[in-house]
Amino acid sequence: MGLNLRDLPDVEEVTLKLKDKVIVIRNPVVHVLEIKGGGKIYQVSGNEEVAAQVPQTPVEVSEEDVDLVVAQTGVSRDEARQALLESGGDLAKAILLLSAKKRGV
């Protein structure tokens, strides 16, 4: 079926960066499920050892970034600006977010 499950050895730490905190899992057990077509799914097991608060830094959105998102997605400037704010200024994430919303995902 094109699936391959394997352990990922010697992983010392996995870090998950959320909007408001960072979760660190030390010495986790990690399994990788390789999917036909090149996709991978990672399963991480372990105890959360550290959860630190991340200071919120204001995101500055340039008009050029808004223009690019509008051109790529066809949404309004306000929708593009909001998506850029939600994605922390990441153009690719903003475009993917808006594309998913348009598809109803």
C-alpha cells in the first residue's frame, strides 16, 4: 500500500512552538510513517518536561505582503491582512490558510 512505519532513533528532544508557549519533550520515542508520494507523519511519545511562555511580539504587515496575498488568493485586503496577522506574518501560511477557507476545509 506504500506505507512504511519505522522508529526514528537517537532523538534527544522535540520542540513544539505554539503561539503562547513552547513545549519541550526530552528523550521522546518517535515513529515515522512514510506515505506513498513522499509524505511523512511523525508520532511523538513522551512526557512534557518544559512549557515556557513565549513573549508576544507585535506583527507588522507590509502593504506589499498584503498585495501578494490578495494576488495569490483573490480575497479582500482586509481578509489578507487578517490572515497575515494570524500567521505571524508568514506569507505561505497566510496563503494556505485562506486557500483552505475557500475550499471549506
